[in-house]
Amino acid sequence: MKVYRPEWRCTFNVKDGVEESASWKQRIAWQLREYADKLDGGGRTVKIDYNVTPAVSREDLDICLGKGFELTQSLLTQLAHQAACEDVMRDAKAELFEKEQQS
């Protein structure tokens, strides 16, 4: 009896800047990305490299990325809420934070 084993491979890498070992083409590409960020006036450009075997459809990949960005949005919203609450507390009850500042 033959035993079947599924085999797959998935690598996923997110970069937000050029690496020291990058080629001249990659350096130019990152320079262009930096210029685009400056022209847009905000945001952050990232490059996503992935390799999935067996291949998945572009639609499935887009769905996965979208869900990841939704999670990121949710986490950033929670962090912003916590920071806003801390700011209010620091203003309303500064004496609670005096020890922290003296350390």
C-alpha cells in the first residue's frame, strides 16, 4: 500500500527597507519607494515576498493579506485607544505618574 504525504512550502517575508547586501537594482527600487512615500506625504511602503508551493491563486493570496491587514488595523486601534486613555490619566491624575518620571 502506498502512503501519500502532502508536501508544501510557504515562505513569507516583509521588508521595510533595503538590506546591506542588496544589489544596485534593489537599492534603486527602495530609493524610488522612499521618494514615493515623501510625495504621498505619509504612510509606509513595505515589500512582501512570498513563495507558496503548491501555488495558491492570487485571489486566495489577496484574501489572506486582507485579513492580515484587518488584524493589523484592529491591533493598532486598540493601541491608539490605550494610549489615549493613558494620556487622559496622565493629565487628570498626574500624581500617579510622578514616581515613574523620577525613576
